[in-house]
Amino acid sequence: MRTNRQVAAFMIIGFAMIFIWLRVLPRISHQPRVMERLQRLDAKGIDASAMFYTELPCMDEILERRGVR
Amino acid sequence: MGRAAVFGSTVPFILFGMNNEPAQDTNLDSNPYTSPDHEDASEPKQTESLTTVNEDLLSMAMAAIILVVSTLAVFIAADQSGDIVSPLKIFVSKPGSWTSSPFEGFISKGSWMDSPIVGVIGSFLIIGALSAVALGVGKKISLRSYVPAFTLVFALATLAYVMAGQSLVKSYNLEYALWALGLGLIISNTIGTPTWLRPSVHTELFIKTGLVLLGAEVLMSRLLALGLPGVFVAWVVTPIVLISTYVFGQRVLKLPSRSLNMVISADMSVCGVSAAIAAAAACKAKKEELSLAIGMSLSFTVLMMIVLPAVIVATGLNPTIGAAWMGGTIDSTGAVAVAGATLGDDGLEIAATVKMIQNILIGVSAFGIAVYWVTSVERDGDNQNRVGVFEIWRRFPKFVIGFVMASITFSILHAVLANGPEVTSAIIKGSTKTLRGYFFCLAFVCIGLETNFRDLLPQLRGGKPLILYLCGQSLNLILTLLMAYLMFGVVFKDWIAP
């Protein structure tokens, strides 16, 4: 049986996440130093969240440079 | 009467993956919610074991269908247009990255057909249809109960991708696994996982399908991308660290759970989250053990991604040696690239290539762990009784064979076909990689939905998992630095330039 407290906890966490992702993170991302870092990673084809080498955009270029097909 | 008895022998079911022995309810090898009729988690296992097909067989079948269809699509497209591209690409994608608004990740500026939203819907339909058929046939789950449940679980997985896709979050290697797990945990630990959602909670099926698909990305020809030095750093040090850490955990720390010990050791020594998933499935670890290992790995990855390049620059270490060191020690591939790039383009190249070679070790480690588990660990559990070959085969996680077969098949395609690299790249990047990611993401949502925070607490008691990770990573840092110095600084000093 769901209690009001459980629903309230769910709502509070939900709203906190919405606020962080839609307000805080975009604001930080637009700071010049952060923007510059993000653009640098993009330009180099680096996906920092890649879990496996096939998810890394720069890997193709690296392999080509090393002569590995 | 059990199904095996109907057919007069258990042999066919053992050979083809029918599970005639109930699994423990807490590990990745079980799902008490395999049927909507089974509301009570303590009840269904006997029924499940006798009337259903186990997840290994279902996951291998699902992955095989995806791999065959993706391969045929590329061949047919090449035959008709001459271009080696996957026609499935527009129908399979995840939300893209975004900075200001999540909608940026769904809508592209060009044609609406190229927008990720089309691919997200396509992925939903493909995975939904395949899993509904597999679970309907294999687990007798009704379509009516599965469709709404799967829709919400898929929506949560997509939300996890959206959260991970925010540019700032993404740049710190905070992968979708973390957010998928977090979303599931928030629901299960606040309002509770609704009963109607249970039919779609199939951690094992999703994780094993994802792993077999991952096998296709493990191309053996990549092994020599950096010559012998790369092999020594990635393939000699890594197994030494993995085994030493595991032995340390058993003999010195006396960790109560061998599977937790193995998952942390593999996660820390091989390549982070992907290795943790493979090791957990191979050694039948508990869901909360995988969650814990991934949480620790991602936390330390962020730390090492920032600290290691600073240490290398501050100490004046040769950038090539430093890059190889980072490639061999930082858990996650993306974080290795970020850290490597701080040492310049050559640093990025060496670090990413060492990591890629280490990525390939994932198949060998999963196979080795599975063999060790069924021949040694589970035998010890049987009071040292001698376990026959047939029993070993029965216990062996069959999806590992699917993983290895996918790897061998795609490595052969890559090496033998005239346009092998282009064909395999079109198949992987066109569809299988994205679908594999979705399967893992769905699995992490399911783990979160099934995990209570209280289940995690006993694992943290005494701080032993953390001590294990720290000691193992320290050994990893020392041995990898020594090997990187020896290989890139002494033995092959003049041979490394591309």
C-alpha cells in the first residue's frame, strides 16, 4: 500500500531532477569555459560517455591513421 | 507432470537450454516475474523451471535474429545501390546529445526522417516485438500484460538516455547505465514497482541479448592495432590484475560473496561497465552486486579521468607512456579518450587504442570466468564432489557461447570479405550497436526496479568492496605503469610512431 510519504518522496525527487536537468545543467553548460571544453571534445570526435570502443567517433580516424582496417 | 518427463528424458532440454532446476532468486539468472500469473515471488520457480525456456536460449535467438537481419539489410542495400550502408540506420537510434533542451536530442535540423525520434520509435517496435514473441513463446507471458509494461520500461530507458545525453553530464562519463539504474531505484524505493510492470522486468534476458550483440563488436583483428606493446599492456597486465584482485578478495579480505569479488575485479581491471555486465552474467552475480560494482567504477572513473592526466603533466612523464598507462587503467572507454586528449592527439590515439585492445579482452574474460565458475566455484558448492562434463555443460551459461560465436563470425566477415571492414562497420553502426545499448539500458532499468536500497547495504558492510576496488586499482596502476614504461619507453621506444 502506497503511503502519502512515499508519493511525496517520489514527487520531490522527480521535481528536483527536472529542475537540475532543465535549469541547472543547461546554465552551467553555457558558461564559456564549459562550452569551450564541450566543443573541443566534439571537434576531436570524443564521446566521453562511450562504454565500448565502437561508440567512440574518433576511433575510425585513429584506426585509419594506424593503418588498421 | 514436468515437461521433461513428458518427453521421457531431460537430455534434450539440457542440450537446448531448458532449465530443469530452479535458480536462486537473487541472482541475474532468475526472474520471479516470468509470468503475469505469478504474483508471488516465492511461488513461481518450480512452474517456471518445468514449462519455460531459459533466458540463454531466448537471448541467443533474439540476438541472432537481429544480427542476421542487420547483415542481410546491408548486403541487400549494397546489391541494389552499391553503397555499403545499413538501410536500418534511420529506424534504429537513441536520443542524441543536447545542451539546452531535451528536444534537441530527438529532432534534427534536416529531414524529419533523419531525426532520432524515428529511430527511437523504431527501436521500441523492434525490441518490443522481438521480446514479446520471445517471452510469449518461451515464458508464456501474455501480450496484453507485456505491451503496457514494456512501453513504460522502454520510456524509462529512453529517459535515462536523455539524462545521459545532456552535454555536461556526458562529458563527465556519467553513462546511461547510472541513470537507468537510478530511475528504477527511485521508483522501487519510493512508490514501489507496480505489479502491472512486472511482466516486462526481464533483466537476464535483456542483459544476455545485449551481450551476444556486443560479441559482434569484438573484432579480433583490432588486437594488433598497436603491435606487441599494446598487447602487453592490455592483455598481459589485465589478466594478472584481475586474478590477483580476485585472489586478494578471497584470501585476504575474505569477501563473503565470490561473485561480487569477481564482478568488481573484472570491472576494475578490464573495461568498466561492459566488463562488469559480462562478468556478472558469466558468474551469475546478484543484481545488487552488479549495481554496486558499476556505481564504484563510474565514481572512480570520473576521478581518475581528471587526476591521472594532471599527475602525468605534473611529473613530466613521457606522454606516450602516460597515455598507455591511462588506457590500461581508467575503466571506461570514453573517459580514457577524454583523459588521453589532454596529452594531445598522440596521447588520445595511444590511450584509446590501448583501451580498444583491452575491450576485446571482454570475450575471453567472460568465457574464462564462466568456465571457472562452473568447474570450480559451483563444484566447491557441491562439497567438492566431482562434477561430470555433462553437468558442467548443463550449468554453463550458454549465452557466452553466443557471444563468442558472434565475435568469431564478425571477425571472419571483417577479415575475409573484400569490403569486410566497411560491411561490419555498416552492420554494427547501422543497427546492432544501438540495439545493444538499448538492451543494456533496459536491463539496468529492470535491475533498479527490482532492487531495494536495503539489499545494497549488506554488500557495503565493513567497506570490503571499496577496499577491494582500491587495492586492485592500486596494483593495476603500478603494474600498468611498469609495463607501459617497459614497452613504450624501453623495448619498443622507436617503433610506436604511426
